[in-house]
Amino acid sequence: MDPLDLVGLTPLMARTSGRSSVVVALIDGRVAVDHPAFAGHPVRELRPSAGTGACRGVDVCCAHGTAVAGIIAGGDGVCPGCTLLSRPLFADHPIDGGPATCLSGVRTGELAEAITETVDAGAHVLNLSMAQPAPSGVRDHALERALDRAADRGVIVVVAAGNQGRLGSAVLTDHPWVIPVIAYDRAGRPMPQSNRGMSIGRHGVGAPGDRIAGLGLDGRPLTLSGTSAAAPFVTGTVALLRSAFPQATPAAVRYAVTHGPGRRHSVTPPLLDAWASYTALRNPAPAA
């Protein structure tokens, strides 16, 4: 099945392509902002010098960041009318004291700083398609404070659950404001490599993560699989909903996307239904 149809995005994208006033932040590798798919679309960069120069076909981190950005806000992305805010964090060859490579994980202090910067820069939703920095039970006060700041400002944080096939949670997926995302295949089945856990099952969702075509640096699509590819579908959905319902509170949007706070006992979250989320916001249930 087409990934957009799988999660009910096709009718929602027919209603709105997003508003430029809705800012979608991406903490990832650098984004090739000069890619033709972003021509005419609002794109901003924070700390562009944090990368390693111009994006090239051999730059794995830039290729990843550009592919994820394209799913969210490229010309054929979920929310092409939204403003993309790129905060580069990963580089193939970090300088002394610089950020971690995209292949070796993330330093939580730098991630916390990047989250705080994007929140302060006016983001409405933040996408983190990255490896989980620490297992559950390991406190990281700086990262927790950054996520608390996002919650206080109403910035909805969407996080890839990871692709290690582990059962458990991590610092990012444990935070109650975060929406963790696992990958589903094209038949609507959870992909076995996605990490699961009680917090992921309780307040997360699933999204397409099976052979997703993203923007490539050499003019050809870059195919992504896993939770990194799934998270931007959820991020784009949040951005579309915030565009369609500018008066809705961030909590109401998050509630609609995650199907509410009803008790879940599975470590596997349900598949995203973007159209049902739209309908729920358009026709809110009367207060008890």
C-alpha cells in the first residue's frame, strides 16, 4: 500500500499543504537546502557552520538529513507549505569538541542544546530521527530539562524509537511529552527491528518505514527504512494539523495524533491515522 494511504494522510494533504507560519524543526545531519525539491519553499538553517561544508554525495549525515527533510517538507513531502528549520548536529567527521557522527550516536549535552535552540527559535514541532542516546533508567538532567522546555512552550517532539529490536525505553522515549514512533511495513504490520517498550506503546504511534523514498543528493531518490523514515510522517501530520487548526492547543493536537491517553497494555503502539486525527479536531467530543 502507498505509505500516505496507509496512515490516512492522502485526504488530509488534499485539505492543506501546511502554513508557512508553522515551523517544523529537524535536528539531524545537514540539509541540502539548495536541493530543487526545496525551491520556493520556506527553509531556515540554525548554525549552518556546524556541518562540514557543502553537502556531497559521500556525506552520509547530510544525505540522511536531506532525505528526512524531504519527507517532511520537500515539494512532494507531507507538509511542503510549512517552514522547515534545520539544526545540523551530525557530521561525518566531527572536529575537536564537535558533534558526534551520525553513525555513532549522539552526545546528550549537545542534543539538549540543539533542542533548546530550536524551541527558542520558534519551532512548533520537532523531528528527531536518530539513535537513542541512553537506555531507560539512566537520568540525563540536561536532556530532561530541554524536553520539559519544549513541553512548556508547546513544541511537540516526535522521536524515532530506534531500530535495534530492543524491548525497553530510553531517555527520549520515556519523556511523557514525546511521541515515540515505530516503523510499520507496507502491509500495515509492525517491523520487527523497531524498538518497543511500555512508554513507546503507551504514548507512541506507528508510521510507514518500509522502503521510503527520500531526497537524494545525486538527483536520485534515497531509500530509507526503519524508524528514522517513519518519524517524519508523524511530524508532517502534526504540522498539517497545526496548520489546519491554528487555534487548537498543542496538547489537543498531540492527543488527536496519539489517539488520546486511554490505557494501552501493549509495547507496540497503533498505526497513525492522520485523517481520524483531523476529524477528531474538527469535531471535538463534548466535555463531560
